[in-house]
Amino acid sequence: PMNYKALGVNLGLAGMALSAAFTGAAAMASETPSWENTTVKVGTVDDFLPCSDQINQNFEGLSIDIWRRISERLKINYTIQPIPSFEQAVARAANGEFNLIASCHDITPERLQLVDFAIPYTTDGKIIASKKNKKPFATLIGKIIQNKIVVRCSILLIIITGLTAWSSSYFKKSKTTPKDKARRLTKAWTFLILNDGIDTIVGRKIFDHITVLITSLTHTLLMSAIIGTTATIIFEESVTKKTNALTNKELYQLLRQGLAVQKQTANEQWLKKQMDNAGIIEDAETTPIYASNKQDLMELIHGKSNQKPKHFVENITTYKTFLEHSSSTANFELSYQTPSKTPQAFIFGSQTKEDLKKAINIEISILNRSGLTEQIEQDWND
């Protein structure tokens, strides 16, 4: 027989559970976001296009465009203030002065010890740009002549062909004046170096044929090494090198020639790390030329300062804009570039509520997956 009592108890419990579920869902649906009745304080690094900048009291840049889309979707009321440098932005976010920093901040271990980052929405890398050489051909010839492989192979080729020419019957059997013998030696030597017209100097002896054959084979090997090395030097002149291929000697030379970098940026941290890895200690010759801000760096590059650096460190995404603003596009070219890119993201202030952090991260994720962040960045880079 059916146990109506047990059935009634079970139905009662199910009803209570269902009621509790609906009540909880309704409570969650009616929860007010922490930012609804407040004004979110947003900071952004000034003078850092295409990322962020304040122009005529208006804020522009790819990070600003992304933030505006997020704030519109989440209906966030906010104020926005410029901050002079990236390091100041990190410090002020850590102190709780801002709820959010909307800029292109590299996510680094040092910064993660101070602040929380949103999920990345872009990436960046470092470059070293150098002044264009006004005498590229002369410099190229100098590099070829100074190359050890080219020098050694050339010397060896001259010695081997010279000995072969001196020992040939064409030279030894000549019973003419010393002047004519010198001419015959020079002629034989020239033919062997050019590896052409050798049949005119080969005698009937087997020894002549063997020595000329060995010399020709050696000539082919040495010339292959010389031509291959020269081609590599020419190719490397037109290709941007990777920073992980930057030797200690090359970095030392860049510093001695004048390497500029902006203070309180990830670029400065990156350069110092490169110097530490190379064992280079700052002194009168190797201290980088520090710029206090972006404008100061532009003046250095443009030659408006007493110090005139030949190289500078910048971000991949901003160096073109930087050169345009400093009217130096025609004077500099890329010489080194990082092989990998560093994720960049917004920074959350220490007093930012967790639900706001989560909501912003969700919106960034939606923008990333839709390809909109990439499109906004492309528009700014173009």
C-alpha cells in the first residue's frame, strides 16, 4: 500500500527546496552592483599613443576606446585623470587612489607584487631603434673587411695561389729578364685567383696538373666561404636582429654611443635587466641617457638637447607614433626587437570591489573573443 505520509513529507520538502531556489535566484537577480551608485576613479598614462593620451582635455587611445565600451555596457559612472608615468600609475593604484588604470601596462613579476591586473587585452615588446647610417656602403665594406672568416680565407687564397703560380712550369721555365718573369708570375697568379684561363699556364708535367687541380678545388671552397659570409653580412644589415641575439659587446657599444630610455617605465626595467645579464655596471661611459618623460625623450631623439643619443628603447606598438611626433621617422630605423611579446592589461586599484573586477574581466573576455580589441588596436596602429 502507498505510504501517503511519506509522500506528503517528500512533496513538502521538495516544495521548500523549490521555494528557496526561487527566492535565492530572485535575490541574486535583484542584487545591486557595487558600482551602481558610485563613481569609479579611472587613471590613464598620459602621452603614450596609440595606447593612451590626453589631447585638448579629451582622452584618446586604444585602451581608452576599450574602456569606454566596457563602461557603457556595464553602465559605469566614472571620472578619468592623467598620470605622468607607468610606475606612478602602479603606485597610485596600489595605494587605492584609483579603482582602475586604463593603459597598456606590461604584466611583470615586480608589478604583480603590488597590484592586481585584469585579463590581458593586447601584447607588446621592446625595440631598440638606431640612427640611420649616412654612409651605409662604406660601413658595409668595413664590416666585410673586418670579418675574420673573410680575412683568413682571403689570405689563405692569396698564399695558395701564389705558391702554385711560383712552382708552375710556366713561371720556372721562362728564361727572360727578371721583369718579364715577374710579369709571368703575376699573370699566372691572377689566373689562379680568378680561377679562369688556367689552361694557358698549365705545363705538360703531371705535377703541374695536380697542383693546379688542388688549387682550383681549394679556390672553390675558399671563395664559397668568402661569398657566403659576405652575403650573410649584407643580409643582416637589412634585417632587424632579435634582442636575445644582442651580445654583451654590442650592448656595451650601444651604451657608449648613447642609448636613451624613459625613466619609470617597463622599458627602463628591461634595459637594466639586459645590462645586469651582460655584467655591465653603470659608469661614465655606459650609463644610459635617461629621459624624465616622453617629451624629454622626444627632444633627445630630435637633437634638441646637449646629449644626442644614437639609439633609444621603446615599445613595438608605440615607436612609430613616437618617431612621427618627434619628426624623426626618416632618421631612425629598427635595429633590435624582442622575439616574444609581453601581455598588457588594465590595473585594478587596491580598493576595487571584487564584483567590479569580475564584471570588467568578463567584458574584456567578450571583446577579445569577438576580435574587437584586435580591430581597435589595428585602427590605432594604422
